[in-house]
Amino acid sequence: MQRTHFSAEEARKIVTGFDLRKLPADFYDNPYPYYHALRDLDPVHRMPDGSFFLSRYQDLLAVYKDTATFSSDKKKEFKPKLGDSPIYEHHTTSLVFSDPPAHTRVRRLMAAALTPRHIAAMEAGLEALVGGLLDKMEAKGEVDLVDDYAGAIPVEIIGNLLGVPQGQRESLREWSLLVLGALEPVLTPAQLDRASRAIVEMEHYLGKVIDDRRRNPGDPDTDMLSRLIAGENGEQLEPKELMHNCIFLLNAGHETTTNLIGNGLVALQEWPEQKARLIAEPELIKTAVEEFLRMESSNQLGNRLATCNTEIGGVKIPAQSFVTLGIGAANRDPEQFTDPDQMDITRAPNRHLAFGSGIHQCVGMALGRLEGRVAIGRFLERFPNYTLLPGVQRGGRARFRGFLHAPARVRP
């Protein structure tokens, strides 16, 4: 079981020197003792660069709701870090890093392609995809839960949504890891170069798909790209907006769902009594998925910029200060969640912040939940006795929490 708290003396030392730009190696495997120390001793923590790290649930909720005071626009933050690079253009054009009115217009068009009716229509295809992957895994016996399963599902689902040809999806996961890796607190020149090259390759790749879809529109009920191209009520995305938000969908929809499935399956091995109960009561899969999202949030960190002098939790925040939202910390806040470090697959209510809150709440969260329920539920139904093998490897990132590899032995 993971350690959840430092001693009182350790906690004081941790809080005094905590800096996202100089994280200790063990933070990447287990950030939760650090989060607990910050939340207990310095919940609005000022870091050496003058930015603030928030770790309390109610503070995050207040920031999410006040979009006038706390901006999601990342141009000022990313310019010194990313320069005039393709990755800078991407991350400052996509939906998640924009403010109203641009955010409102783009989100409305994307949400129109992800209605409950459209998502419900995907379930049969998702079931078939999962069934096929499970058949292949059973034939192999020893598998990688990430490569062979968790990472394979969202690639196909998002690929289908955008109508990406079946034989042209093999690079999507690698591109996703590179592009989202550029959001880490510290970035080396080599990482910046690889992320920018990934964007250029994705633009070239998707440019052909978009051009083909303009000439040959698909069924708007099943083809999200055709809906995005057509727009709604005479309103359309500009070409650059369309390109970068398609890249955003491929990356965000892939990474967060991969992590949800992988984190859930590994966590169940760490909580065998919860695993046994879920196998015995499969109808609990809905609340179980919410608990996986809470305890091991795929997205651990968010960022905002204070647009004016303000205050959080009694601490003065100067205008133009950068604020980091500790999502993983807030989701284990004992003021909001009883026994927050204990997995409880029946937990209700469970108002976690894994998908954010307010106007920036994840536009694809219903699809992610569906993928998580079907993928984890069907896996347990087929392989209730699966075991992890040596070589389980965390992703090594602070912002996105997941596994690069999770070798396992599966048997019915």
C-alpha cells in the first residue's frame, strides 16, 4: 500500500522547500504525502518563482467558478517556456487553454458532437472493440495492460469519432505522450523539440483527413469531424481552430482515458477486498469508476492566471500571478471526502474534480466514463484472477498520472 503521510518533521521540511520545478524523484510515483503536507500546513503555498500551489478542495472550486479573476489563457505562461514553436501555437489555440468568448464558441460546437445520443450510439462499437481486445489478450496469456488494452481503446474510439482511417492510427499514442508531456512544470530543449515535431506531424496527418472530409462529408450522427467542419447554426471553426482542437481531442481523449483504465486495474490489485466486491457485484462499476477517478486522477494539475489582485483562502494573490490547481490533492481533501486515502467503490456522493468544474469541465467526460465502465467491467468479467507481473512502470510525469507499462498475467 502506498504511503499517504509524512511525519510531522518531514512534512515541515517538505512544505518549506516545495517547488514544482524541483520535484523529488519519489513525487512522480507517489505525490500524495506531499499533497497532504501542503494541505495541512500551507494550503495556498507560494513557490520560489512567485506562483501559488493550491491543495484544498474548496479553494479549487472557487477558482474554477471565477473565470473572470482566474484566466485559462496560457499565452503569458507558455511564451517564455515554449517560444514561437508549433507546440506553443497548439496549446494556446486548443479549447482547454482559452477564455470566453472564444472558449464558449468552440466548446458549443464540440459539445454538439458529443451529445448523450451520440455517445450512447458508440456503446455497441465500444463493446465489440473491448471484446476483440480481450480475446487477443486471452490468447497471449501474458500482456501489457497499457499497450494491449488501456491505450488501445481510446485510440480507436477517438479515431472513429474523427474518422481517422483504421490503418493510420499507430502513431497516435506516441504523439499524445510527446504533446502532453510539454505541459510538465519543467521541459528540456529536447522535449520541446520532440513535442513540436509531433505537432507538425499531426498537422500533416490530420490535414489530409480534414481535406478528405471536406470533399466527402460523413454521417453527422456518427462522424464528429464532419460535424465540426459543418458547424452549428451557420457558425464554424476557423481552419486553425479546427486543426488544433482535433489534435486536442486525439490527445486529451486518449491520455486521460488510458490512465483511467490503467490506474483502475492496477489500483484494484492494491485493494483486493474492493476488487472482490466489484467482481461479486458488477453493478457497482459506475461508482467504482468515479472512485478510480478521485483516488488516482488522470489529470493531477491545472493552471490559472490571476487577472487582478485577489485572495484565496485568506492569502493575497497579486495580479498576474500563476496559480497551480492541485487536483490530485483536492480529491483527497478530508474536509470533502471521508477517509480520503481509502478506496471505497460504493462512495456516494463523490463530487471529485478529476474532470475539473465550471465552464472548463471536460467536454468529453461522459465518453470517458463510458469507456472506463465498459473497459474495466468487461475485463474483470473475463479475467477476475489477473495478476500483475514485475516491470510495472509509472509514466514519470507530474501533471498526468498513469502507467507506461503494466505487465500482467491474465486467465479466465
